[in-house]
Amino acid sequence: MPKWTSDKTNDYEDLEELYGELLSVWSRYIGHVVTYVGGLNEIEKKPSQKGDVYSVISKEKQKEAVDWLLKNAFSNQNWLIEPTILNKIEFDGYNQKLLTYQSRHLYNLISVERLGRLLDAEFLDTKNYKALDLLSDIRKGIWTNNSASNLFITERNIQKAHLERLITIYKDNKTNYSFNFSLSDVKSLIYGDLLALKSYLVVAKNRANNDETKYHYLECIKRIEDCFENK
């Protein structure tokens, strides 16, 4: 990118703009994949035509989308953070830059409405991809599939974002959803996911090989405990 911009323009404005476009395109692709999860197929039909107008996207396709997101969005994507570019256009916020995009899509993926659609899908057919499947797959992908002993800062960042999302939903008391949130299984599933995460953290903190990772795990445990106490 410098060869296309700053090497020719003698300033960094074009480099900054092009780098921003790179992150935006990556983010847009991620957003397209998120829509598969809890998604529906819609085929316009008249009453005289056979078949469903709405059908749930297959469990296999949704699972494939989640696995792809865990690999290409919610893991260490340091290839997008280029120091030789950032130190020309910004003076701070390097480790948070990517997290801004990652957390936006993670929060969208673990949304109350999406979990509600997955509960509907399970109601129609227990063989469909479930809300519990989504929560479990994300937790395992972001936490337990990582090296528990020595986490890089971007890995700790996305883990904190994931935990923050679970806590936010669990403590949510809004009523402006398309279904009765308070009487649904959503909070129950989130509660169970937080318990499962805490159990993992209690063990993982003893395997941490550096203070940053150990303190990260300890603080996350404290967040979960505070969430339950202050609910």
C-alpha cells in the first residue's frame, strides 16, 4: 500500500484512506457470513405452489459459518495490523483497532434476536442448529481452543469482548424484542454458558505461564461472579 500511495504522494492521507478501506472490506465480508447463523431462506410462492416460503438454513451450513467466523474473525488476525503503516497514520490505539470491528460482529452474532430465531428453529425441528450450539461453539472457539498458558493481547481482547457480551445479555431487562425475552430460554442459556466459562477459567488460571494471562483469567472470573451477585 505505501508503494501505491505515500511513496508517490509524499504524504500519508491516501495511505490512511486505503488502509481504512481494507478494514472496511474485511468487515463487510465478515458481516455477510454472520447472516447465515439463525438465517432463513425465503422463496416467494403462491398458495397453489408447493413448498415452504420460509425455511431454516441447514445446520451444516450454519455450523460451517460459525467455524469460519471463529477462524477468520474471532481469532488472532494480526495480519490486518501492520505496524509500518499504523505508525505513519496513528499514534495510539493499535491493539484496539481490530477489536472495534471484531466486537461489532461478535455482538451481532450473539444477539437476543438471533438467539430467539434459533430457539424458533429448534421448536420447528430439534435437528436444526440450536441457540445452545451457537453459544457452545463460540465459547469453545474463543476460549478453550486457544493456548491457555500464554495468550497474546489480541486474544485476551476478544475474550473480554465475548464475556462482556454474555454479561450484557444476562443483565438485559429491555422488553422491545420481537418475542417475550424474559420468558424465553435465552437468559437460561446465557447463564449456563457463563457457568461453563467460569469452570474453564478456574482451571485455566493455574496453567497461565505469564502474569498478563493469569490476571486476565482472574479478572474474568471476578466479572462473572459480580454479574451473578449484582443481578
